[in-house]
Amino acid sequence: MYRVISTLLIVQVVFCIKSFADKRDLLIIESYHSGYKWSKDYVETISNNLSEFTVQHFQMDTKRLSPIMYPSRADKAWKVIQAIDPLLIFLGDDNALEYLSHRLSKTKYPVVYLGINSNPRNTGIYKYKNITGVLERPLLKRSLLNAKNIYPRLTKALILFDDSTTSHHTIKDFFQNKPVQKIGNIDTHLLISNNIELWKKTVSAAKQNGYQAIWSGLYFTLHDKDGLHIKSSEVINWLSTNTPLPLFAFWDFSVGKDKAIGGLVMTGKSQGLAAAKIAKKILNGTKPENILPQISPKGEFIYSKSQLAKWNITLPDSIRQNTTFIE
């Protein structure tokens, strides 16, 4: 069971939580928001696997809010932590870790992070004895190479990412700060931008520019010419409707009707399950400092039936037998 803490009534909610919190409360600090499938999936998985506890959570909402508001969201999260005084804290994704880990390192709370794309050696997280968790390593190279099995003529691919903290951590090792990389015999070209008009222009011209396929990476911080945030559902639906080329994905939340075809993708459920297993060890007496950070399990083949039909793609038996089909 878990309870949603309203970000609009934070002061009142914190007061109420302080009244009802008990010695079996766990707390998830989410970097994002409840409408984001990734967050929803890992929250539900953690809650289901730790059902003997009351799992509460707070959403920093950093996919939709301006970066200048991140520190204030972290301050509100800190008030929730103090009010609940939980047995253990989960930090979901990079922004929660970045803005709260240092403060939490000086407390009594054991902390389990998940969905982390940054390198602990670069951030210094590995030095904190009360913090450990699960690293997310999107399967960019493997996803591209696996696509060759169903799309043999693929030699040039366009990859789209928003200009966000998570995106920069994700692609740093993959692209090594270069916009073009060769994966196998596939030339990959990266667009990283929050400008929706640039995305549309690039996608519309993709086929005539020699690409054979497009991958949707992250697309949650895009804005229009007036600086207004564009809903992620609108972005992926536009891509699916207007792409002149097959649209694949790196994460499961991008797959489905009026979305991407699919591929070898990462899931929030796998992150949540790995984090819950670590939390159980800690709650049973193992110190966080004695649990090494883990890399999340390998990805899953997830494909959309409607999108496969739209692009007249037939999966080879070796992939089809291991695929979860949606719709």
C-alpha cells in the first residue's frame, strides 16, 4: 500500500503524515511524477514486494518543472522525510539522488537508490556508508544491434533525446560527447534538444537524409517556442504519427499503440524489484555499506502488435519466442 503526497498541499500533508506515521513506514522520493509510467511501475513493484510495510512517497516532478525549482522541491522532500521519520528511504532516479544524497549521508537513514544513470565514481556516492542501490544502464548498443535481426538493411539510425540531466548521464558513455558514433556497421546520429520544433524538423527530414530507423530516447522536458512544457504523451504520439521511418524505443514506456514499435527495452519494474531486494536485506540487518551497488538486470523484448503491423515487420523466431507483446 502506498499513499500519494500532494505537492499542492505539502504543508498540510506533512502535518498529517507526522500524525499517522508509524515505525513501519518506508518512503520513496521520486524524481518525477505519478503519470510517468517508469515511476508508476517501480513504485508499485516496491510496494508489492514490501507489502508488510506502509510505503509512502513524494514526487519532485522534475520532468515537468524548471530546473530552477529543483532545489525547492528537494527542500519539500526533506520536510517530508523529517515528518515521516521512515525506516528506510528510496531515491528514485538521478535528480532525487543528486539533490538529497549529501544531506541523507549525514543521517541515520539507510538509503536505496534506483534508476541511476550517473556514475557513482563521478558523483562520490560510493563514499556514503548508508547509501547503496541499483544503477540503470540503458541498453543503447544492444538495442541497436538487436534491431539488425529484424531490420537487416539498417545502416544509419537517428537517436532522439531531450536535454535533461538523465539524458546527459545516459548518453555520456555511449556517445562520448560526440554526436556521431558507429555501432557495428550502424552509423548513429544523436539529437539532444528540448526544442520541439527542432525535433519535428529533424524527424520529418530523416528519410531524405538517409536514415532507415529512428529511436525515441527520453522526451519529457521538451518545450514549444514560448517555453511551455509539452506533454510527453503528445511528443511520442506525434513521433508515431508523423515519422517517415520505423520508430523503436529504449524504454518500455515508449512502446504501444500510437507510440513506438518496441525493442530490447529497460523497465521500471526491473529497477523496482532489484531495489526492493536490497531494501529487504537492509531491513533484515545488513548494513548498506556491505551491499555493493548493482546494475539492473538485462532488458526485455517488448513489442507493440499494432506498430509491427503498421510497419509490416515480422519478428524472427529467436526474438518472438522471448517477446512480451502488448495490445
